[in-house]
Amino acid sequence: MPFLETALGKGLATARHFLPQLSSRGEARLITDHRPISSSPNFHDGGRFWLWVVVAPSHSPKQLEPLEFTENASKLAEFVHGEQRFTVDYSGSELCRFKVPNPAHPTSLAAAHHVLWVHPNGCVVLQWGLQTSPLPDTRNVELSLDEIVAVLGHMHRAAHDPRFAAIHARRRTEKMRRLDWRVGLTPSISIVDHGPVYWRSLSSSTKLPAVLPTGQNPSCPVRGFAADKMTSIKQGATVIETFGPALAQLLVDAGYTGGVRESVRAALSGIGTRQVEAAERVPASEIGTVPSDTTGSAAEVTAASPERGSTPAS
């Protein structure tokens, strides 16, 4: 908790003995409760390689009327999904969900390329389906660090766009409010009759750490990478200040060593200056030795990757 929050908390605790009603009102306005981020999902193994990016106000805002919330959530989805064609998967007073569908399975949420969840408490969850490249002589795959940091940069811009603040009631001190973030990455997916498939390495247009152990399975904490350092982030924090701790732990938990800090800074510094090259889409039927008769089955659906060119431009 930031120093100012601690000091305010002690002051209000003292005032509570003398002016309990005023103290409670001040605490409700000044002390962050971190409740909106609790809408964040657990970053468990999924049916595909998801990059999860979650952002929420550190303090609970008042909620909008349902009609205004759903309309404003749609405007935010237009910003986040950009030029990608998306559909409204669910819209109600407690949640709006928008997906970029897989044309082969347009009604399937699990097979969607990307999914955006918008909550009336201000919490926004992006599930971004990462593109994969097969590794030789194995069923495992490689992911693009360029794509990962491009998505992080895009969500950083979204969180500072007026359409993000518009999904909850207006607050006079909105620009001073802090944000809570979470970042997670699915370490493995399951292919029917073939067991788990892991991402084993990263490609990047910037320098990666010197050492990557062979045979180590990547992992992701349930609450995301460096969750304790992703709380109460200032509005003016840069992309590096916001995501540096999470990206560093992502590399460490994948086994990378030797120059991790330098690699994180190089990768995040490139946001806004380079164009991300989208990797070829690799369905599960092309990962390892999955038989051709799995076409259209759960094996192909669970690992379908985004369309080429769907990565947000940095």
C-alpha cells in the first residue's frame, strides 16, 4: 500500500474515535479498497494460449445505470478490438462480453480469437488468443514476445482513454485515481489424445535473456505475474513502470536468466516504435503429430490461433 494510503488510514483510525460518521465517509472516499480487481479470473490452464490483461480502478466507483453502462461498454469494446470485427456475446447490467469470433466456430466462446469482459465496477478483462509457431521435433510451440508487449501497450492506452473511465460513474479526481493491473499467460493447452502442449520459447525483435533451460515447463501464478507489484499503479506510470515487474516474472517463470531486466526494458521500450509482425496461424492439427481426422474436433478448436494480422499495431 502506498505511503499516502497508510498515513490516511492511520489518521482516519484516530478520527474514528471522535467522529465515527465523518471518518467512515472519508475512508470510503480516500482509501482504496481494491475490490474491482477481484473480478479478475484465475489464470489457470486453458483451452488455448491466452494472454490475460486485466485493469480496474483501485477504489470502487459508483456504477452507472444499466442502459448507460451497456452503451459505454460497447464504445470501449470498439476501441479495444479496433478494426477487428467483433460480436456482442453477452450484454447485461452485471457484465458485457465481446468476442472476435473464429469464423470456423462463430458461436463458440472457447474458440474465439479474443474476448473482452467489461464489468460495471470498472474492471476490464482482455483474453487475447496468442499466435503460435511450431517448434521442430516436438508438439510444443513458440510465442511472440513482440505480440505480447503490443497487447500490453494497447491495453495501457485503453486504460487511459476516456472510454475506459466512462464505464462507471464520473469522478472529479479521475486523473489522480490509481489502477490495479493483472497479467497472466496460459502455460499449456491440452490436445485430445495427445496430452499437454507447452510454449517453450519466445521470439522477439529485441534481445532476449542469454539462457533458456531446455525441458522446463513455463508456469503462471493463479493471480498473475508479480500481482503484488501491479496494485495501486499511478495514472502517469509509463508502460515500463506498469508492466516491467509482470514481464520480468513471466520470463523468470519460463526459465530465462541472464539479462532479464535489460530484455524487459528493451521489449517494452519498443512499444509505439515498431510494427508487430503477426505469426502464421497454427491450428492444433499442425502441432506435432495430431491426426488429420481431428479436423473440426475439440483438438482443433482449443488451439486455434488468431487470424494473421490481428495483432494490434504498436
